[in-house]
Amino acid sequence: MAHASESDLPIISDLNKFDFNSGTWLEKLVFNNRGIVMALCGLVTVFLGFYATQIDLRAGFEKTLPKAHQYVVNYQENRDDLKGLGNNLRVVVAVDEGTLFTRENLKFLEQVNDAIFYIPGVDRNGMKSLFTPNTRWRVVTEQGFEGGPVIPGDFDGSERSIAEVKRNILRAGIGGDLVANNEKSAAIIVPLLEINPETGERLDYARLSEKLEEIRKTFTENDTNRSIHIIGFAKLIGDLIDGLMAVMGFFALAVIIATVLLNGYTRCLRSTVMVIACTLVAVVWQLGILALLGFELDPFSILVPFLVFAIGVSHGAQKLNGVLQDIGRGAHPYVAARYTFRRLFIAGVTALLSDGVGFAVLMIIQIQVIQDLAITASIGVVVLIFTNLILIPIVLSYTGVGRKSVIRAQRPPKSQQDMHWLWRFLLLFTRRGPAAMAIAVSVVLAVIGLVVAQDLQIGDLDKGAPELRPDSRYNRDVAFMIENYSVSTDVFAVIVKTAADGCIDHEGLSLANELEWRLRQVEGVEDVRGLNVRTREIMMGINEGFPKWQSLFRNQDTMNYAISELVTLEYVDPACSIWPMQVYLADHKAATLTRVVETLEQFKADWGGVDKIEFLGAAGSSGFEAATNIVVKKANHEMLFYVYGAVIVLCLLTFRSVPGVVCAVLPLMLTSILCEALMVWLGMGVKVATLPVIALGVGIGVDYALYVLTVILAKEKQGKDLTTAYYETLNFTGRVVALIGVTLAAGVITWAMSPIKFQADMGILLTFMFIWNMFGALILMPALATFLVKSKPGKAPEESAATLVPAEQNGR
Amino acid sequence: MPHTRTSHTRTSHTRTSDTRVLIGTLILLMLAPWQGSWAKDFDVLNLPAVRSEIATESLVYSIRKFHGRIYATGIQGHILWSEDDGETWTQAQVPVRSSILDIHFPTPDKGWAVGHEGLILHSVDAGKTWEKQYDGLRYGTEGLAYYQKLALQYPRDPYYSYLVEEMQFAIEQGADKPLFKVYFHSDTHGHAFGAYGMLLRTRDGGQNWEHVLHATENDSFYHLFDFAPLPEPGRFFIAGEAGLLMIGDSNRRKAVRVENVPWEGSFFTSVAAADGRIVLGGLRGRLFSTADEGKSWSEAQKPASSSLVDSVRLADGRLVFAGMAGDLLVSSDHGTSFSRLPISSGTRVYTLAEGPSGTLLVGGPDGIHKLTLPQ
């Protein structure tokens, strides 16, 4: 039958007796020139290793946007003209006890203000706080306007001048904006320059963030009463880059865990280290290739080396297992390595390709980070073919394995009764009763899972920046801002466009009022700001501040005057043709975003016919999230369809048996369902980060089926009953399957500690899928086979244990 | 008289066919705001107000109490009424989405409301439903015809040709002038006035709105902000922009300027005290009162405050003035002196009215708030 029998691979302990011309052309090419191959690999490692160190870290948000969605297209087309969505930081100086309005506390605010002023990248003229000269008060008088700076020129910190400052704050109307209404804190608005006009350099977010932390530390480290809170896109990116650094540290941990596990299995440190080293070579190659191709490491793609490492170790473990068994039976290390290569190369390629299918399916999602993840992971898989399928056997052909582990491997396989209780327990599931039980439990689990998964939400569900954990410093600062200032970080910006000079048109602004009004009715909308809102206020201001003028009345002269002021304040671009209507939301839950999107689209359906003005979705963090949710929701179904389609085809080709496909795919589906239920329980929504998890989980999970089911099916075809077939399978590959499960999980479980929330989410879900898929393969799959796969009687049962991991050559 | 003919046909049409109006409104409700391709022009004068959950939390321009009901007017064509002293509010059916600035009910059922776009609305069912009686587009065309006729009649009087020019300008500007105030002396006889000297009168319950600009001494067309009745029947006090104060007399059909002005700033609000004195509040918190129709004035003793934009006389005779920054001033001596009330809605205040037993209802940019008056 298909698997190699002893006659195919005679045990040869003397290398001189070995036929060097046996095996495939690839085997001959690789093994007969193993010195050269080793040297080449060394050279490539040095070369790519050099480039790997050059790889850039980036945490931009643009790549997480669904680039094909109309909202994102609209944003990209108009981003240069959109004012008022600038790259701002908001720094708040707060006191815990008493008020900010004491001589010392105001002095403190001024010092922080000055320290920020000197940070490179800060747009110093645009900075706004109590202590910047552009913060002025103004009142209407019978003669016209009267005004001055909020902090008067003769400010001396006396009670009298503090009272004056308080009065000016009231007159300037900056309460709730620059000064909290409870008088315990004040804000510094810090606009940033993307390009430094002096040096022409791009803003370095990591350095900026570092400087801000320095300021926070110097000013508040030994001060329990005062605190500094910082929010803004630049700070978020800075914190993400910090998170990336932390995650890189986890890699070392993943390596240690994998080494311990593998060593525990082989009991041979030498070969364990070799396997780990070769896998690390794969990671180096992969990083080097990425750097060469111009890829950067972002919070998503930084996870690929972990995956590559985990997959590599699991394949390395099988190679090691093969070599170990052959040496155990007396073969020369070289011969053992070569036999292992001969037996496992095609199987390994197939398994890796099936992983690749999981990654490749991700390419259909029109989100750059996911596509990058797909490409980088695919590169990693290709690299693994070289390092782990070719290099590991060659290295092992030199080093062999330790004596102790050889002795262990020489022990004859135990009979069914002598096996470890765990294996005996697993064997139960080849009997009808327990198998039916297992299937019944699975069905119950699936039903529960499906019911729970009904509540699966789209999008991010926590408050604050979704990239970071809810209790991170940044998100605590966000919560502080929301509590004390009328600002929300969840902004959905409608892009309002007219012809040049068209922003002053009354009908256009009336339509904007209509949209604003509809949006205000929407549950979850806190406030709407924009040119039309400010125009109404300024039109009142121009008319002596009499409230009955606060309306968009049809006096063109008044409107022109109001809007010319607003051009100066950058509420609209200088060409008077484009401005953002900013919708402030209470949260960024998918339901809230959907309501906003539906309102906007309904408005466009009703009034899109007025061609002098266009209302385009959407910019702002919530605009992007809304677009992402729409794409993710659609992709979630598509992706499941394609990934299962691909896996089914792959299984059909491998097993050439429909029951086999059913046995392989149903456990995966159960895992997918339970994964969704787990997401509901853990409060995770379907988002950019969790989308790849199911594809990866299924793509990698099918490996188990390939290992276990091929062997079972092969044995069955030999006419063995299922229990015997499964017994033999467990003997030869079962332990490896368990090893694969834990090594894969070891690779990703460290992510759970990541300060970047979505990485943690991915880590938890992937760990769950890898482990659960393992149980699926070891329990549910044989249980299903009990009922679905009919053994073909007639052939003589073959009880020989001489064949090792035999089925991989079968049907592949 | 072309303008009277048009207004006749218009009003008789709306009067005699209530069901058709209803059906028309329903069709409008169904079609107008949702049929973009059909209704190409967006004009708040042609679009009915939409029921809104947040109407009581949105900008309110005035809160007034008539015949035991409290009314509030606001943006987006909001007219709200409450029969339980402001506890619960119901939104009226209004055929426009303009900003509604003031409201008056001379009888429990008949009422008028005015607003931006020179709008006048009328209700005969205590404010549940409203129909449009007048808008600013008519102001220019009807005024032009009217003053052209008068200019022909009195060729020697240059003021009529001056007003003809003003009306031509008004036509060019479109419906840009708000009516700030409406007051009905009876259920047929009323005045509406507003920006740029706009002053209209009706003697037939609004079937015709006549121009009376020529009968006012306001040839600079200053804004007219508020109205207060004088003790002598038919006489009233008008407060306006830049120190414009006038005494109106319905019987003599004239508004005569007060020559002795205490201050040349804008007076946004006026109230008649229990002793017949008129108390005026305005820009930068200035407060004056007169007991003799403006022959002499006294400035109130008061703490510093923001611009005073509305005022009310409480049932017990106390006067309360609202500063737009949210500060409230109270006087127990008919406006001679004021002190600050220690209560606040925490936001700007645009209007106020007396609420149930010892409370104030204040309105502003974020809707209606109830404040408890200190005893």
C-alpha cells in the first residue's frame, strides 16, 4: 500500500552501504551536496539577516482602512483640503485637590505650556492654551467690539488678577474647552506639523511621544496632586510603537516556551536546539525578505514572525520525530535524515500549502494590513519549505540525535492496554457509544455556540481608542477628557463639498442644517459641529449677540462676513469649497455607527438631487470605523466561504473520499462556531484584527486532519478496524499532533499579554482555535469516522509497527 | 389693489378648505422632504417641521404663558405647548422649518407666531396646528405695490419714494428679515415687528397684513426688538436697536420716537412693571426705567451682568431679567434696583417665563430648564 514499507526503506547503519542515487532528484540534489546547501543557507542567512535589522517599525492607521470603500476613497481624495481635522494633541494639566486657579497651579500650567512649546514638530503659532497670546476674550459694546488676552499683560498671580482671569475666561467662552467647568484643569491644544518646515523631515511619532512622556515624568513624578493627561492621534501612535517594542520582547518568551516543550518531547537538547535554530533562520529570512521588498513591521505584521516560528517548530518537530525513530531502529543519522526527508517532504509541502491557503484567502479583504499579513505570512510559509523541510533534515544528518532519546525511541510501542490513560481515553471514541456521545456533545456545543454567536457584534466595543486596552494610560486619559471637557474622540466627519466659493450659498448651508438636524436626532450623537453651526453663532455675534439672530437667515452680506471669519479660523478651506461636518458620538459601537451611516445615506437619497452641494462620507476616526465595519461584515462571510471552500477542495484532493472530508471539516466548523461564541463572551467584535483569526485557525487547523485522518484512512483501507487504525495512528502521529497543538499555541499565547489590545484578542482567539482544533482532531474526528468511514474487509491486518508516520506519502 | 386681491384669494383658499389643506400637508409630509429629485430646492419655508424627540433640548427662542398654557418656540419650526406648567410638552404641527421667535395668544384658541424669513403663523386651535399667514417674500412685493400707490397719491412727499426704494431693496434681499415680536390687542387687531424697521399690522385677524413703516419715526430702519403695553389703552412702547425707542398708538396709527434717550445702545427687552413703569434692558446689561413715557429716565442699581435679552413680570409683581450668559436679575421695587438670583441653568439663557409655584422656566441653546426661585 501507499506508505513506505521496510523494503522501500531498508534500515542501513553503515553509510557505505547506502545507495546515494536513491530517492527523488530533489533529495539527491540536496543531500548529495549537503555541504554546499549548508554553506548557501549560511550565506543567505547573513545576507538577509543584515536586511532584517534594517526593517522599519510603523504604526500608521492608513493601512488599516478599507481602501476600496467609498468613504475611504472620498477621504483620500479630499484629505489635503480638509481643515479642522488636523493632527492635534490635547494636553490637560489637572489638579486633584483645590482649584487650578492658584498662583502656583497657574505657574505650573505655564511651565508645562512652555515645555511643550519647545518640542520639535509642534506648530508653535497654532498652540492654544490660557498662556498663549491667541486666547482672547471679546465682548460686543455699543461702539463695536472690545477685547484682550485672557491672561492680562500685568498678570501677577494676585487674587485680584486671578479674578480677572476668571472673568475673562467667562467672556471668552472657553469654559469646557480650554478650561474645565469644575476649574480643576486646563487644556493645551497642540497642533503638530507633519513635515518640519526647517529640516523637511517627517514627524517622528516615537520621539514625540518620548518627549511628552519626559515632560509628564519631570513635572508630575513627585507630585501627587497634579497630573498631566495627553490624548491625540500622535500620542496614540507613539503608544502603539511602544507596544510593538514590548511585543518583540514576547518573541523571546515564545522561543523559550517552544524550546522547553520540544525538549520535553525529544529529551535531546542538541537536536531541539538545531530545530529551533533552523526555525529562527526562517524568521530571519522572512524579515530580511520583507525589508528587501520594502515592507514595514506594523502592529499586525509583527505577529507573522510568531506564526512562522510556531508553524516552523511544529514541522521541525515532525522531522525530528522521523529522524529519531529511524535512528532508534538503527539507521545511520544521515540515512535517517534522508529517509525522513523522503517520507515527509511532500507531506510537509502539502501541509504548508494548506496553511498558505488560509493566508491567501485573506487577500480578498480590501484592507491593506490584512493583505500585508497575507503576503508576509505566505512569504514565511515559502521560507519554511527551505528552512524546515530541507535545512532541518540536512542539519540533523550531521548532528544526529542524542543517545538517551534514541533509547526512548527504541522502546517498542505499547499495546492498547499498556498505553497512557489519555491515549486509552482517546481510543474510546472509535467505539459507537462514546463516539455517539462525543458527536452529541459536539452538536449541543454547536447549538449553544450558534445561539450565543447570534449576539456577535461588528466593530470594536470598548470605550476609548480601540487599539489599546481600556485600562491603558492613554484610554484613561481619554476617559478623563470626556468627563471634564465637551470633547469626544469618536468623531464621524461628513465631507461637505461645493464649487469654489460655494460654501457661502444659503441653500447649501440650509441643507447642511437639515443634515445636522437629522444627525442630532440619532441615538448616540452627542454634538454636531461645523461651518453651518458656527455660521449661525457668528451671525448672532455680528448682530450684537442678540439670541434671536442665532439662525441661518438669508442675508448674504452677513453670511459672507461670518464665513470670512470662519475661513481664518480654518472651519473651511481658503477656496471656500470643502469643510468637515463633525459628528461627535458617545461611543464607536457598530450600532451607533450604523445609525449615523443610515441617516447620512437616507439624507443623500432625499436631497442628493441638489447638485450645488455634496455630502460625502466620511472622515474622522468613526467615519473610518463605520467604513471598516461595513467591509469587515461583508468580508467575514466571504472569507468563511472561501476558506472552507479551499479547505474542502484540499481535503477532497488529499483523501479522495467525501466521508473523509466531512470528518475533517466538521470539527473545524465546530471550532469556528465556538470561536465566535467565545468572542461574544469575551466582548470582542468582528474587526480588522479578529477577521484573520478564523482564516488562520481553519487554515492551520486542517493540518491536524491531514496528519490524523490520512493515517486512519490508510489503515482502514488495509482492512483494519477503526480502533486498531486509530491506535496505530496515535502511536505514530498522535503524540506529534499534541505537540503541534501546544507548540502552535505557545507561539501565539504570548500575544495575550500585549499592550496592544487587538494583538491580545488575536492571541487569545488563535490559542483557542489551535488547541480546540487539536481536540477536534483527536476526539471528534475519530468519532465521526466511526459512523462515516466503512472499513474494507478482506485484506490481512498488518500489525507491524515498523512503518513510521507512514501515511504522509499516501494520496498526496 | 393687486396685493389685497392676492391675499384674499390666498386666505379664502386656506380658510374654506381645511380638508384639502390637511390632505395637501399629508402629501407634502410624505413627499417633500424625501423626494430630492422632485423637490430640487431646499427651502425651510416650504418644508413642514418634523416631530423631534429632542425639541425640548434644542434651541428655544421664547417661552411664553397665555391662558394657563405655556408655549415655547424654537429652531426647525418648533412650537411646543404644555398644559401642565412645563412638565410635559407636545410639539405642534407647523408647516415650515423656520426659526420661530415669538408667540402670542390674545384668546385661548387664537394665536399667532412669528419668526425668521418674515414668517407669520396662525392657529385657531390653541396652538395644536398652525398655518402660514405671511412670509418675507410678500413683504417686499406687497410693500412695493403699496408704497408705489402712495407715492403716486402723494407725489410731493419724498418719504414714499424713499420707501419704494427700500421695498425694491427688500425684494432683492428676499426673505432675509426676521420678525422678532408679535402682539395682538384683540383677536383681530395685532402688530408684528422685527429687523430693519419691519412693522406690520392687521385689523382682520391676519387676513391682511399691512405695511405701517411709513407711520413710524424710524427712517434709519433700525431693528425693533420688543414691545410693552402702556397703561393708557392702545398705547405701547417699542424698544429697538441703537437707542431707538418709540411710543406706538393704535388709535392714532402712529409710532413716535422718544427723543430723550437714556443711552444709545440696543434695548433687547422691555417689561411693564406693576406700577405702570416701563423697564428696559439691553446690551452689556444696561437697565433703565421710565414712569412718564420716556420724558425722564432712571438707571437701575444692579450688579454687573451680560446683555439682557428677555424679561418677565412675575405674578407677585417681581421683575426678572435674563442675561444671555445665564445670569438672572430680580427686582422687587418695580425696576429701581436689581440683585442677582443665586440660580443658574448652567448655560446661556435666551428667554424666560414664570413656571408653576415659585419656579422659572428658562430657555436657551440647549432647550428648556426649570429653576426654583428662592423665596
